[in-house]
Amino acid sequence: MAMSEMRELLDTKAKKRGYQGHESWNAWNVSLWLNNDYGTYQEMMRLIRAHRNDRAGNPRPKKTVASLVAKKLREQLDTKTPDGAKYSQRSVMLAVLGNIE
């Protein structure tokens, strides 16, 4: 196998694995900021607790909670992380999902 073919194969495998266990650099960077900035993390956890159950007290599905929390967080955040990653609905939702028990 030629060196260029080897590099292409490795690049393809790396893309399939994602970035640092996340689906992309953007998702990783958003998760990094949401989970490591103390104030943002505290707000995310508060929102998770507030939206965990519906008005009747029944538990909501995790994806529903994550979607609701992501929407609320995006209203409070800048459009991008300090590193330039976009706070997209999907990236924020993926980060939130990782914090729901």
C-alpha cells in the first residue's frame, strides 16, 4: 500500500471516530465550554432539574429534556464559544444529554 493510500485510509477512519469521542470538533468544543465554565455548567444543571419532569410530575424522555434545555441555554449564550465553535442546537443538545441521569 502506498503512503498516500495509507494516509487517506487513516484520515477516513479518524473522521468516522469523530473528535475526542464527539461527532465533531464543534460538538467537542461546545461540550468543553458547557461542562467546564462553572457558571454555564451550573445553569445547565439547573435547567436540567427544572425540565426533568412535565407539569404532571412525569419524567420526560432524555432527548426531550436535552432539547428544552438546549433551547433555553442558546437564548442565554453568545452565538459561539470563545474558541469560535457555534452553539448549534445539536451541539448544545449533545452536551446536555451527557449530563442527564
